[in-house]
Amino acid sequence: MERFTESISLDRRLAAVDIRGSKAHAQMLAQVGLITSAECQAIILALDEIGGEIEAGTFPFRTELEDIHMHVEQALIARTGDVGRKLHTARSRNDQVATDLKLFVRDAAARIDGLMENLQRAFIARSERDLDIIVPGYTHLQRAQPVMVVHYWLAYCEKLERDRSRLTDAVKRLNFCPLGAAALAGTTLPIDRQLTASLLEFTAPAANSLDIAGDRDFLVEFLFVLSLTAVHLSGWAQEWILWFSTEFAFLKLPDALTTGSSIMPQKRNPDVLELIRGKAARVIGALTQGLFLLKDLPLAYNRDLQEDKSPLFDACDTLASCLELAADVVAGAELRRERIAARLEEGFLDATALMEYLIRRGLPMRTAHETVGKLVSACEAEGCRLAQLSLERLQSACDKIEPDVWGVLGVENAVKALSSYGSGGRGPVLEQLAHWQAKLGMHA
């Protein structure tokens, strides 16, 4: 029974936040007169000693004490006697663990946010040296239109910024203090929940004691944010795995971030990227576990909630390691300029630019689309590019074409022609890069 019900093997990780919450609770008890100032000081000093021992790895953990809360309380009583027995006045392990988890998630969110920003910085830091590189943009994994490669880097900055915004929103919703809800109904004692919330830097006390005891919405929402971030990292990893392949050959990865084959001496495998892609499954699995954990629970607390820490800790650790390595990969990768340039004109990347040229000349969009489609088919049959057709040939397809058509044909011209806000042309990309450099304090 002890082995089955213990959680100390996992929740010892909450020691620092558990002690932080207990110190605030002691200060509140002293403020309202439920313990004396001297008793409060004795409790805080003893809690600091216990915290120091846990951090140093000298604190003894025993399965019979079940969880971190009982370990800290028993150690406190061993040091202070009846004074320590007063700490649990007006609280339950139910509101205590909810508070610990909120403090942990809040700290974890700050760490994850910092790692996301570091990855954004890695993309922006390499952008100046990549500014002259044009690559194909894809839809359906088929060549579509050309864009500045920095447009790719900025796209991932945007995704990460939305992830960071979701983290901020999630913390706003979790930032209401559970302490004082006790087991489920509150307490008859004259506690000051506003003070406790203030001491722990919460926005306010949570408002309903029955809801507080079993609320893990904040935890599942946090896991969702981590999951969507993991999905974004996985998509980026997949893209760079393709770019690293011989078939694409856009990218060279640092040897330190690849491995060789056990049997094929020529192989360099993108293991870090593949593991980032694979570890996304663990983070998404943690979200699924959290949702299933809550789906059948009546109010208020149920012991099922002991199982909330495993997915939380694993998702945090997994995503943090992925973000750390992703920044290293982004900083160390090199674009293979010659290989990219050698095939850049393949795939009729300038076809849309030609179509829009015809639209500007007065053709209806669908007519322009059909006209360029026929020209592309002719080029495919003859093994040439649009820019290699003669002016007469182009004019035979549409008499509105003038010599200035060469200003949009060819990949470089097609990119120069992209001018709308947020597009992949040089001007809009430089505008967005300047925005991100200013936002991150990374002026060129």
C-alpha cells in the first residue's frame, strides 16, 4: 500500500515551492494572531534549514511519509515540536498541493518562455548573414513561390511568439491563490487570504473553495501550450530534416549535432532533429493524460489528482531540452548556397508573378491563371523556363504583355516583385526583420 500510494519519488521536486507556500502561510497566521511572531520566525528558520538540506541532497526521504508535504511537516515538527504542529492550521493538503502546483507552473512558464525567446534570438541572429539567399516556398511539399530564406526564420519567430503569448495568458488565469480553501469548504478561523495571495505574488485569492480543491484546469492549459509549442518544433525539425537530405541539400548541420551510421560509413543522420520530432509525442501524450485524468472527477478533491505531476514534470523537461537543442541547431546550421542556387529556377516559381503581371494589365484573375498555366505546360513540353520564352511567344499567349514582363520573370525578379505587407519579398522581409530586432533588443 505504501509503495502504491506514495508520491514522494515524484513530488519531492515541489520542495522549494512547498516551503515557499508554507512560509507565506506562517506569516499570515502570525498576522491574524493564530500563531505568535516568535513562532512564525521559528517556523521560517526551520523551513529554510529543511530547504537547504533538500537542495544539498542530505535530506532523508521515506516512502511511508507519502509526499513532500508530509516530509516537510514532519521535519518541521522534529525541529520545533508543537510550534511546527501549528503550521497546518487553516489549510489542507488539498489547497496546499494546488498552491504548490500553481507556483511550480508559474516558475516553469517563465523558464520555458525564456527558452522560446532564446530560440527566436537564434533565428534573428543568423538572419543578417542569410539576407541574400532565396529559397522555394512550398505548398503540398511542391515548389510554389520563391521567398527570402529569412522569411522562413521570421515565420518560426511568429509561431513562437504566439506560443509565448499563450503562456502569458495561461499564467494570468492560474494566478489566483488556492491557500485558505482548506479541504473543500474553507475554514471558520479568521484567516487573511488576501495577505497570503499577496505574499506569494498571486493576483488575488481563488474565489470558490469547492472549485479550488480539485481545479487542475491551469495544469492542462499549460500542457496544451507546451504541446502546441512541441508541434511547432516538430514541424520545423521535419522541414530541416528534409532540407538536410541529399534530395534537397539545402542545409549542412554541425557534426556535433549529427551521428554516423553503424554500418554505412557515408551517413550523417540528423538525430537531434529527429528526436525533437519524436519527443513532441511525449509532450502531446502528457496533455492527453491530463485531460483523461480530469474527465470523470466529481467535486472536490480525489486522489486521482496525485497522478497530475508525472505528465507535468515530463512535459516541462522534454520541451525544455528540445528548445535548448533547437537553438543550438539554428545557430550552428549552414545553408548550402551553391546547391540552393543551382536548382532555384526549377519548378516555375515565377509563374504567380507572371499571372499577377497580367492582372495588372487588366486580365481577369481566372483568365490570367489559365494563360500562364498554358505557358507552363508549353515550357514543360519543351524543357525550358518561362524566362527563356521569346517576347513574341509570350505575346502570342496574351497581347497585353510588354517588354517590361522581364521585370517579373526569373526567381530573383519574382521575389523583388513581392511587396505586400508580411510577404516574402526583400522589402517586406527587411521591414519585419527590423521589427524583430527591435522587439528582441538585437539591433543590427
